[in-house]
Amino acid sequence: EDVSDLCVATKCGGRRCPTCYCFRRSSDMVLFLGGAAVVVLLFLGMVGPVVLDALVERAINDGLVVSSTDSPAYDSWATNTNDGDTAVYYDTYMFDLANPSAVLRGEKPLLVEMGPYR
């Protein structure tokens, strides 16, 4: 097979030169490309989950958390009515500490659930 067909750089033309690398056999090119693919996949496997987790968490927070009037979810929260749209109900629960003096002495706290408040 013609060596010039396997050259990475076209200026090499099948000759050995210091500015380019020519693959002598097609198996050399397969090994090189396979190794490069393994390096890229390892990098994506290590960085991808971290980036994906951050993107998903940000999308959930943007859609659900109402922290100010500038929040993307503020309008749907402020206009939560039954005018043909599906109403969203928020249940709030609070906990009352039943034994505060005992907790100060180091005992386990007794919490009494109060709610739901709608």
C-alpha cells in the first residue's frame, strides 16, 4: 500500500521528515486514533458528570426556587390561581421544640411536627 496515503500531513509525501509523522502501516493509524479516543473518553468520563450535575441542579433551582422578584419562577408563583391553569399548592411544615431546657443539658430534642399550613 502507498505510504503517502497514510500521512497525517500532506507535505510529508511518504518521506520521513522532522515536521510530520507518517504512519507506515494502517494499524499504526488505528492504534493512534484508538489511543486518542480513549484519552478523550476518559476526560469526558471524569469531567462530564460534574458539569452535567451542575447544569441539572441549576435548571431545577431556576425552575423551582423563588428567592426574589427577579427569579424566573416568580411570575408563576405570584399568579397561582385556578383560572384554567393547574394550581400549585405549597404545604409548609414547622417543628416545635418540646424540651428546650433538656436540650441545653445535652439530651435528645423532642420535635413536634406542626402543619401542614397552606
